[in-house]
Amino acid sequence: MTAEAGRQTKVTSSHWGAFEVDVEGDRIVATRPFAPDPHPSAIPAILPAAVHHSSRVRRPAIRRGWLERRARDGRGSDDFVELPWDEALDIAARELDRVRRTHGNGAIFGGSYGWGSAGRFHHAQSQVHRFLNASGGYVASFGSYSTGCAQAIMPHVFGGDFLKLLYEHQDGWPVICAHTETLVMFGGVNAKNAQVSMGGVSEHDTLDWFGKFADKGMYRVNIGPQRSDAPEGCDWLPLRPASDSALMLALAHVLEHEGLSDRDFLARCTTGFDRFRAYLMGESDGQPKSPDWAAPLCGVEPGAIRALARRMATTRTFITVAWSLQRGEHGEQPYWMSAVLAGMLGQIGLPGGGVGYGYGAIGGVGKSLKGLRGVTLSQGENPVKAMIPVARIGDMLRNPGQLYDFNGRRGPYPDIRLIYWAGGNPFHHHQDLNALHEAWAKPETIIVNEPWWTATAKRADIVFPATTPYEREDIGRTNLDDYLFHMPQLIPPVGEARDDYAIFAGLAERMGLGEVFTGGRSAAEWIAQLYQEYREMAAAEGVEVPDLEALKACNWVRLPIRTEGPNQTLFAPFREDPEAHPLQTPSGRIEIFSEVIAGFGYDDCPGHPVWLPPREWLGAATGAAPLHLVSPQPGDKLHSQLESALADVPGARPVILVIQSDDAAARGIETGDLLRVFNARGACRARARVTGAIRQGVVALPTGAWFGDPGGNLDPHGNPNVLTPDVGTSRLGQGCSAHTALVEVARLEE
């Protein structure tokens, strides 16, 4: 920490990395990059404007219609009545008690998306779940919008916890750099997305690694609809969206047809290949999945498919699969098929070979680190066993009691009477927001902890003003990074904001659960306790960590847990001896055919990977909706965080829609034009950027804009989720299908 002429400079951490912060009095006035970061994110530049923005929730507020008559209509349009903290907490505590005593805790949904803070104690998801568990439990959700489909399908294929595999056991960049000769990137590896990571990424080095790949002559090919999804210098196969599994099948067909499959690996380390092979070669359905079959589906010439397959079979090949591939209808198929393709190549378990997931999706994937978990607040045990796939909240609210399938289980959607949301904005990331707006009227009460008046806060009944990470003390640490931070309180809380812990402690006290929730500790005492537990755990792993006072004095330290050499290879012991090191699947092998999945009887996810076209893609385009919409993550913020500041920048809203040159010319569109993007579900405004670096027939509109007042069904800010369908990926995964959407685009007069 430094101080100069009344200005203090401190370092803090965030999901987009560490940065220096200048504070004068009670205001953040400027930010600067963290010195060790080779490619710092630009996101912190908007932090001062966002933290002090007029859209901050200043005092506890209750929606007038709910306060006066418990009305459910008016969410999103009613005004709010500000109340003193004690009165607002009293009302909320009584309502929580009423619902759980009248309807049971199975009528309470605990919503949170976990990205609220890089700080480990003031982690909104942990706080709200701990509170609800202390008060009898809640209906939980499985997975995330980013990886929910993969989290359901991949344990059937590789066994175990998919996220644990992804974050802790995949090949690091040093391994890939040392051994990989051909890097095949389905969905690319985007440095824009890698600027963020759960808990933070202190050194943004994805671009540096790709520079090293180029220097050593590694062949790198980006397979997807946008050239910008991989760093400069990579080859580009402009694939039709949603056709990845068709291309993978065609590559597999070449391997098998030309005798390039690794029969020894398939026999030793996989199960079910013969049953899959009958489908691949057309013996079971009369249609070989050849390059000639795949070419009109995926838009890649047969010769290019054959050449790529031969290269993959004759070089050390690493296949990466972006999270985006499973965020569409039948998203299970490309994830499963990528594992089958890698198994046929026979390189799984070899350094720099096989398959990996999520590289470039967040900055932590690819880091080579010794496993060392972060500081963790226990959420307690949830007595309520009911749960839903995270992306099915709209269906749950619309259809209480309706039976639905999920990963081999069938059960009813719970009848939710109260939602408590902290640490997220579902009216940013959920699909078909106009339909969600209607479903949102079903619960009797919605309570939200939120720093800003987001669309979700405006649709709540009780809103508690929450602090941002810069208005409270915390510890910054994640097992995807090798830095440890003391995150000092930089400024006093804005308005009457309180941290989530204080809010929940106040509610718990009123409900007779104060000691259960707090354990008799203040926030500072919890931080000290959790940090001491972390130090002891680190010491047991042979890692020395400074005590808390020393960490406060130095602000941050780099932990000695980086493994510089190429010494981490996924599935190496399994490859060496599958009998001694079996996978956690029923067969102990990689499951190319799954008897378990086949037993579910799902026509939308059978017992081995197949080609299943989604309902909306270019192969089913119509005159009313001829363009395939993809909705990538934004580059100027994390999801919708700090959006209020960006919305004030002249020309920044509505957001930019990328459209291919010929598609633009056919509609008389030029760069900078104001556009209407629409389909039967809704419409939004956007600003055009015309380019040749996107496949014809595809448009890209980033997520992150706050859902505005539709006002005639035209979202003014450019949120693509007014256009996306709210359907599950399949009955197995029930994940988010945001990339399954057809739209039309037209010029809009200024």
C-alpha cells in the first residue's frame, strides 16, 4: 500500500485479475494494472464509475404492490418503498418463516450463480446457501449455465467429477507446448474469455503460450463460426454452428475407413466401440458418416476433412473443446464424440495428446499448478433433497408438479413459493427472457441481495443493498491461480449497503437461528479462522503461507506451487495400466457406448454419440429467421457485472452485432447502423459491425447487456437472451441451449 497527497493505492483481486486501486476519501478514483500481469484485462478501468454509479441500491427497498397487498403482478414496473434496515429485515424474516412453516423448505429456491466476488468468505453463493441450510434447507440447482450439460454427460464417459477433472488434471500449457504437434480447437481458444476465471487469474498468459506454439511450428486450427475465437496466426475452418458432432463423426470415419484407428488403445482402454462403429460406418442405419455426408451439414469440404483426420492420426494431436459447444440443443453429443475421436486416435494419456475441455473459456484452465484448495466457508448440509438443473428455472416456475427427466431420474418440479437470490442476475444469463418475466410472477415472494438495480432487483419484492467486493475485507485465493491476496476494504459501504454475511446474520437472528448461521463469529473472526485453516492445510502440503497479519502488511504473495515443467498428463496412469488404475465408470474404461445411458431410453441422447440436428440451426433456417445467432461472452466485462458504467458510455449501447459481409450487403447494412434483431420470441436493438471473419449465415451478439424494459417487445440494450429458446439440451443434460437460435436482422431508423 502506498499513499501520496491524500491518495492511497492498494492491490485487490477480482474475477478478471488483480489490479491497483487509487482511493481518495470514500471514493475509488482510478485503477491500474497489476505489475506482474503480462496482459492485464481492461475491465478494471470501468470500476470507479460502476461502484459509484447512480444505479446502486442505496437503502433496503420493498416493492410497493407487495408491501401493501402482497401483489405478485407489477414485478419490473412497480416503484419501491425504502425502509430502515430493522424494519425491512423484520418483514423479510417473517416472510421466510411464514413460507417455510406453511409450505416447507421445499418451497424455497436458493438462487445464486457464484460470480459475485473473488473473495472467498464473502462469496455470495456460499453465504446464501449457508443461511438457507441453517433455516431448514432449500431447493438447489445442479451445474452452471456454462458447463451444466457437460457436467451431466461426461461422468458417464470418463467417470468422476467433470469439473475436478477439468480444473485439476488436464494438461497444462507447458505440457502442450512441449509435446503437441497438432492443436485442434473446436470452438477456438479465446483470450477474451480467458481474461476472467473463477476466483481470479493474476497472470494472463494465454497469448504468450500461443506465441510459443507458433515459434515451435505447432499446427493450430480453429474450428468454429468466428475467426476471432482463436489468436492470430491459427488456421480457420469456418464451421456451421451446431454441426461439430457431424464433423467429428466424419473425422472418425476417415480414421476407421483408412485403418488409422488405434485398435490397441480401443481394446485396452475403452468399451463399446464395436456398437458405435456400426453406426459410424452406416451398418446400423445405412448411412456412413463419411466426409461426403458431413460436408453439407458442417460446411467443410470433404477433402479438408480427410486431410485433417490424416494429420491428426500421424502427429501428436491435442483436441480442445470449448464450453460453447455444449450450450446448445444436443450439446451432449460433441462433448461425448470428442472423447470418442480422441480414443480412436489412441493418444489419451500421452503428454500433449488426447482431449481437453474449457481451454480459453476461463484463464485458469491450462495453468500448471500444484493442487492447493482455496479458503472455503462451509455451506452446511441441505436437508431438502429436491433440486433442478440450473437452466430449468423457467420450466420449474411455469410447471410446478410437472414430471421431467434429468440424467436417468424422473421427478416433479417443486412448487416454489419464495426465491432468495444473491450473487447473480438471471435476467442476464437465462434464455427467453420475456418468457422468464412471465414465469417470475408465479412465486409469492422474491428476495434479492444486490449492489445495483439490475433487471433481477427490479423484479424482486424485497431488495437488500449489498456491498461490492471493494467495500469489505476478504481473502482472494483460488486453486486455479498461484497468487494469494489480502483484499482490504477500500472504501466505506456505498449508501447503507451491508455485506451478505451481515444481512443473513440479521435475518438469522430474527428467526432464532443466529448462532447456527454465524457460529458466534463476526466476519473478521471468520476470515481469521478460515485463513488459519488454509495455512494449516497448505503446511501439510509443504507450502509455506504467511500469517494473516503478514499478508495484510504485504497485500499479496505468489505461492510456490507453479510446476514449470511438462509433468501433468491427464489419464497417464490409466493408459499405462487400465486394470490397476480404472476410471470411475461402470466398466472402468472410457465409455464409447454407455449401457447406463442406453437404459434411460432417451431418443434425444442414445447410448453412443450420434448426429442429432437441433430444431433451430442453419439446416432448418426459414425466410422469417434465416440467420444463426451465437451469443459469446463479452470482452468488456464479466457477464453483466459493471454493466451500468458501460451503459453510460456514448455509443456503447446497444451492443455490437457481428454480421458477415454478404449477409449485411443483402440487407443494406453497414458498420455502425442501428439494427433490429428479432424472431418469434422477441427483439432487441444492436449496432452493426460488418466483417469477413464470421461464417456467412451467422451473426454474433455478446451477452451482458442488462435486460431493459421491453416496451413493445424491443429490448433497447441488446440482450441476446430475448431471442434464445428456453429448452434443455436433452433429457439427459437439461443444460442451457443459448446457441440454438435463428433470427433475422434489419436496419432500424435512429
